[in-house]
Amino acid sequence: MLDNQYAILFICGERLVMDLKFDILKHPNTVLTTDGKGRTCRHGEVTEAVAGISLADSLKGEITDVV
């Protein structure tokens, strides 16, 4: 049985690696994450829009609301 302080890393085509686990909460950049004092990352949020879209009058009546 493997001691809980060790981790095994398997990479296809390579020999396995066994090493001591690392406590990620002791890393100096932890303060940049939500485990520290960092903000939550919001994917897909528009923060710097530089263009807009407007429809010409020639499309009037062709666009219908999809429910």
C-alpha cells in the first residue's frame, strides 16, 4: 500500500514518477487564487467591447423572435 504522502504520476510512454506530494496552499502565489484573496475567474464575460452590430433596414421583417 502506498503511503499517503506520496503521489504517482503516469505519463504514456514514460516511466512512472513517484514523489512527495506538494501542499499547494503553501505556494507563494496562492494569494492570487480564490483559496487566497484572489477574485473568481469569470469566463466569457464581456469586459472590453470595442464594436457593436446594427441591422440595416433591408432586413426588416426577415428576422423573427425564436422562442
